Amino acid sequence: MAILIGICWLASGLPAFADDDSMGGANIGERFFLETRFAQFFFTNSGGDANFDLTNGDPVMNFTASIYGPSPGPFAGQSMNCRACHLVEEHEATGNRTYCDFAARSPIPNLGDGQNTTTRNAMPLVDALLPRNVPLLLHSDGQFASAQDLILATLTGRNYGWTPAQYETAIHHIAHIVREDDGTGGLAQQYGGWSYTITLEGLGEVQHQYFIPPQNRMNVSVTDTNSPNYVTDEQIVQNIASLIEQYMLTLVFSQDTNGNFDGSPFDVFLIKNNLPQQPDEGETSVQYGRRLLSLVAGLTNPQWVTNVIDGQFVTTAHGQPFQFGTNELVGLEIFLTDQSNLAGATNLQAQGRTAGIEVGNCISCHAPPAFTDFIFHNNGATQAEYDGIHGAGAFMALAVPPLAQRLTNYEAYLPATANHPNATGIFESPPATNNPAQTDLGLWNVFANPDFPAPQIGLQQMLPQLLAVPAPQLGGLTVSGTNLIFTATKGAPDWTYYVLATTNLSTPLASWQIVSTNAFDVTGQFSFTNALDSSAPQFFYSLALGNISSAAALPQMIARFKTPTVRDLNSSEPYLHTGQLDTIEEVLQFYVRTSAQARAGTIRNADPQLSQIQLDNSAVAPLAAFLRSLNEANYADIPCPCQ
């Protein structure tokens, strides 16, 4: 027997006259991204005329909300579109955007339902669809498992003024706009002057920038439902979502032809010092970050990045020199240092560059080169906002229902959907002084929610990583009489593990026989006993991770939100999903505080990685310098076709 335990981002989207036919679908997607007639306000006020020129637009469009004060809205006099919350260079005086806005929470149409803003601020769209080694889940709470699902829900959802009960009306209205558009509107003129009918039939492809991929072509002018060429309203809106997704795929930070990021001072520093720009094959991003730490710590003569010589920022975008010097390097080393590799922190202290051991542990969630792990963490932001309103310790004491209670009274706790249009969404709402039961629990609203079936498979696949489930270790092996007994330790309490067996090691693990199912006890241990049979073939054994019940996992979803990238942070303030912090320095000081609170056990459901951060205020300046070295250059010189 044997035992084995074992494409460059362009600020305005695409150039006004792209030469590459393959980009035409994205260009048309950008037009739909800018379209203001899909909103409920236009439906209500246009009298059924798809080409109606609004005299007075939706008041929410008059101004762009900002931490710097309101600015005239770029779409004033019209109704809602995607760009109103995912801005780029419409407000150059206050800086470019990475397809996000300036608001702590984005304004939305006023329907008299008490909702004047979104629950969270708008996440940047740049790099939102990068390839990843985890399931694709979008939005801060992971509500969407595909870009098309997200786009469809946005076009027909509350941000556009539609209620859950109006889904079919929204679909019909959007299709009506597409079918009846005559191409005379200002937006159409900026995109060749073609109506949507001509555009979607591919008749505008004589100009390459309006070429539409064959799979997106459809004849929307056919009204006879019995015609083989008839397309339904739902098909039209799905096609719009596909085209907008093609546009979103072009929104990436600058990369070279090998897929290496190359647009920031940090990227140029790696290039100048012949340092690796991405993980080797089989190497994780975190492992790459640790390797990069050892390499930068060993540089004896670093080649610095200097403004103008190596690059230059557009002043209105960042207002800082394009540089990577000693301060940025200290910040990088702190950023890359975690508990498994303290060499960087020790080296900095020995050189007198930091006062103490500074462990950023940033790579646990923001590993290069994407600087995000694309999953969900609780960094204490929800608690900080809630306690700031209701007092210290209030969030710890907040009553949150268990799974069974939540399922039996969906409308009392969970977000409104087409199945439950009257649900309160009390745990998907900003905290309020007049309602202590109200707050935003993020992923908790989506996990094991039957009204959001699409993300559940991805969440289950992600669950061991989300909850930092340790690999079990063989505790001991004994033979007692005719029994084989082995034990395992350091497992996750309540998690299921399968004991697998095979007589042939060449058999794929997926085909091994399950001979026992075990749950680790509260101490993370279990034992397995199997009768020995000397006449039987020898067996090889292995442990396989099973799962945890949704009821046991749900409390660990409280206040988890998706990790954003930290590239180009100067273009995405205010920060955190709450939008409560205005500067990079404030964010770093926030982590100094919350990591100490996590170690003290005073943050509810704190991410395990949070307590591993060990920083004091002396680390703030170099970390801020490094984070600013991740800002992007040369993306504001292409005129926006929407202006």
C-alpha cells in the first residue's frame, strides 16, 4: 500500500477613423455606450418618437457630481447613458478618468423611490476584462458572470431609470430606438451619419471604422414576425450588449506586442533594469511579485526613470513628473514585502531607509502586473463607514440574518430583482442615520442568492481562495490490527474533504475512487480508518478539497468587495467602494489603522490578509510615491468623438 497526500488603451476609446476592420464592432459599441435615448426618462418624455429632441433633459444629467464640487454635465439636456458614470476626458480641468466618475456614489435618475445615487461608486472599466486565472465576476459584489449580463442589466436597470418590474418595457423601448433611429441625431453624425438600421446591416462598412462583425449583423427594419429575417427585441438588446463588450475589451492600459504593460514609470523602470515584466509560465502573480522583490533588492546600480527623458505625463491628467527614483523604489519594496519574505523590509531597515519593519503585504491582493487578484476581500471599509455614522462597535453588533432566514424572507433583506421587485435591498444600501439596519454587505447579497444564478458556479470555484482555505497536512499513519488509520490536520473547520484511492498512480486524479467523505472538526483535524486486505491490490490515497455548506460560508461573505487595480490611481479618486477617501495618502493611513484593528480582532469578518499588514505612518510617503509611479502616460492626446 502507499499513501499520497498530496492593444493600447485610448482615453476616448477608439480613434475617430480606425483603419482596422476588426475594431469596427468596438467603435459601434462605443456609440451605444454613449447613446442617451435608451433611458426611462427618454421613454417617458419622447412621446414614442425615437428621434425626439428633448427640450429639457433629465435633471440628473445637468451636473457631474465630484469631490471637487459639481461641474456642468457633458450630457446636459439629455438622459442617462453609460458614459455619465464612466467618464474619460470630459472634465479635463479636474483630470482624466479611467472610465469612472468623480463621485463617492454615482447620481442616478430620481424616481421618487428615495434612491438618488448608486450604492457604490463606479468602478473603472479600464482593464476590467483582462484575462485572469479565476472566474470572471463583475461589479463590486460579483453580481455578473459575463460582460453581456452586466451591460444588459445596466441598460434595463435602475441606473437608467428602470425598475425591476419594467424589464420588458425597457427591452421593447431600447429595440424601438434601434429600429426607428434615422441617423440625424448628433451622436449618429459623429459615427458616420448612419442610422442604426444601416449600421447593423453592415451597409456602412465602406468606411472601415463602421464595419460590423458578421456575427453582429442583423436586419432590424423587418417588422413581420413571421419573416425568417425578423429579430426579436431581446435579440437586438443582446446584440447591443455584445458590441459594447467589444468596446470594453479595448479599454486596457498600454501594453507592448508581447502583452507587457509599458505605460507607467514603474513599467519603464522594469524595462530599463532588465527586470521581468510578468510571471514565468507556471508562476503565480504573487510568486512573481516575491521574485521581483528579491531582484530589485539586489540591484546595485538602479537605472532610474527621469521625466521627459524616459516619458512625460500630460500635466492636466496627473500634475506630476514621470519618474521612478529612490522613494518609489522604497515604496515598491514595501509593497512587495509579505510575511513569507521579510528580506525586503529587513534590508530597508538596515539601510536606514525605513524606521522599522514595514510589511505592506500588498501583493496578496494587488500582485503585479495587473495589480489585482480579481477576487473579493473585506478591508474594513464598510465597517468604517457604518461606525462613523452609528458609533464604534455598531457594525460588529449589526444583526445579519443566516441563510435560512434570508431565504424565507427574501424581500426583507436582499436586492430587488425581476423575481422580487419589491425587495428592500436593505443590505445593499449605503448606511443611513435614520435606519441603523441599512448598510452595504457587498458579496453577501449575491452569494447563494437564487435570483443571481449566473455567478454561483464561479463563486464556488473561487471559495477556497476567498476563504484562504489551507491545504490539509498528513498528521500520522498507523496500522492497528487489520486497520489502516491516518489522520490529517490543519484543515478548515466545516469544510468537506474526500479521501480518494486508486490502485494505479497513472490514473488521472479526477478518476480516483472516493472512499470516504470527511469534514474537519473545529480544530481542523480528521481521521480515516480503512480495513486492510493482504489479498487485495495495494492502494494509493489522496485528499481532495470538497466544499463548505452555503450556510456556513455566508457569514464569511459579509462586507467583501472586489479588488480594484491600483494602476493609474490618480484617475479614479475618490477611493474604496464607499468613495470615502479622497487621496492615496488617506487610503494608506486607512490600511495602517484597519490592519491594526484586524490584529486586535475588532473588524467583523476581516480578511485574513488584512492583519498581515504591518505598517506605520513612515511608510505612507514611499508607498504613495510608488503607487503614483503606476500612473499612465500619453493617453489624453486623442480627441474624444463625443465632444
